[in-house]
Amino acid sequence: MKKKEFVTQDLLSKIYQRSGSALRKLPPERQLAEEYGVSRFTIRQALEKLVSIGVVDIVQGSGIWIKPQARNNPLVYNSITEKRFDQIAFRMVNLHKKLPDREEQQVFGLGEDEFIWQFCRLRYVDNQKVQIEISRMPVKDFPDLNQLVIEKSIQQYVLGKGYRISHLLTSYQAVSINKEQAALLECKKGSPAMHIINRGILEGGRVYEISEIVDINYSCTYVIPFNHDNLAFRKGNQGV
């Protein structure tokens, strides 16, 4: 693990180890650099990540403040969501309308003669190709979907339509890059990757998007409360 990643993980651990108002601020950069035996630049990189994922605020002349809500909610961040929007770019590969298959009809609640959009785009992070994303969206809800939208934020586009996003349902599976994907991402066939399937769900329960992503540089961190009820359910009549 890189030094900046270790510092980030350890600071997160310390933040979540302390409850209530016991720890409201982190020590200053210079002190953290001494404690971890790293440069202030490394500390600054770790703190920038904590800022980007919404855990701390750095107030000039005041210090590094832990956001009160940081400990109250589950935290999930990955190699995409930790990046600022100015570090991410998209390039559309294709866009077309098609009739939905039976599964797509079921997911979107569409008739067999109602069209959906299907598009493919590449995601660049820090000017490097890292993802292929294939998405589907119902045409009747998003009739003006176009290249300009696809090469920006789909979520911002959906919100701009007046819809309210409720939650995402996401699953992950480790895969290997095939020949076609390798050509798009300019990497070796057989390279390890993560296959990520997302359903975007609106308030009220309608699905607005299904996306399948192949990512060659994926990492993810979760900080979630321990679920005692789930452990008891899984244990059944057996001992831990």
C-alpha cells in the first residue's frame, strides 16, 4: 500500500474509532507528517482525499475539522467517487435507440414497443482510460439524450430533468479484459478488471438507468456500522 493510502486509511480508522465530540479536529499537517514519518506533501494528498470524500473540512487558519455527520452515516468511496469532476472526462463511443428485451421491459416497466437508449462511453481519470460503461435509459423519460449529455454527468442530467434520485443498487464481479475491451482501453487482453452493474432508482421506485462498467483500476473502501441482527441471522443455530 502506498504511503498516502496508508495515511488515509489510518486517519479514517482513527476518526471512526472515536465517537461523539471526542475528536473534532485532526492534528496539523506538520504534526501528522512527524507522526507518520512521511513528507507534508504525502499528508496533504491524504487530507485532500478525506476532503474529497466528505469526511473533513480544511479551514485556513483554523485547522482540519472533522465533519459531524461523517460518523453518523455509512461511508463508501471508490476510485471514481474520490476524484473531483475536473479530474474525470468521458468520450462517447456510440449511441442508439433499440427495442427492449424482456429483462429490460421488466426493469424499466416498459411495453415491448417502447424504445430505450443504449450508449457506450469511455471514462478517463487523470487523462488515463480506466472504464468502459454501457448504459441503457428509457427514451420516454429522456427524449433529448445526446452526445453532449453523455460526455458529462448522467446524474446531473437526470436531476436537471426534475427527477429525484433515491438510491443505487450496485453489484461487483472480478473479470478479465476481453479482446474488444482491451482495444478500447489500450491495455492487454486478460488484464484483471472489475465488472460493476448499477441500477439508478428514482424516488417512487422507477429505474432510470442500468449501467455495466468494466474498470481496470478499481478500488473501493467501506465504513459501515456493524450489523448485529444480520450476524445473528447468518449464525442460525451454530456458534460464531
